[in-house]
Amino acid sequence: MKRNVGMLILFLVLGWLVGALIAQALEPVQSLSFLTTSTQIEWSPQADFNIISYDFTIQFKLCLLSLFCMIISVWLYRKL
């Protein structure tokens, strides 16, 4: 199978999503709070020109468990 950047990005996003879902499911478990506590990164570019204006927000939530799942997804990608 030919490896490409698009497939790697797909694996990373799926790993991030799986990690976030597992972290959300394990959130009530108090002893695993170090894995499920997330850090939010936000970027909000905006501009107002006379004829056009834009305003949008991009947010990333990253926790230790989702980072671990992303590492596993890269490992799986390399095993293909």
C-alpha cells in the first residue's frame, strides 16, 4: 500500500477522536483525571474591511489520552 500524507493525517485525526471519546468516557473516574484533563488551544482571526468582514474560531482540545492514541495511530500507520 502506498503511503501518503493524507492517509497519515486521517490516522492522526481518527486517533485524536478515539482518544477524546475514551477520555470523555473515563472523565468520571477521579483517579484517571491526569489522563482526561484537556488543554484548549484557540485561534480567532478576524478582520473588518469596508466591503467584507470575517470572524471565525478554531479550537483544539488535547489531553494526554488523546495524545497517546495519536501516537498509537502513527504506529499503526507505519505498520501498514
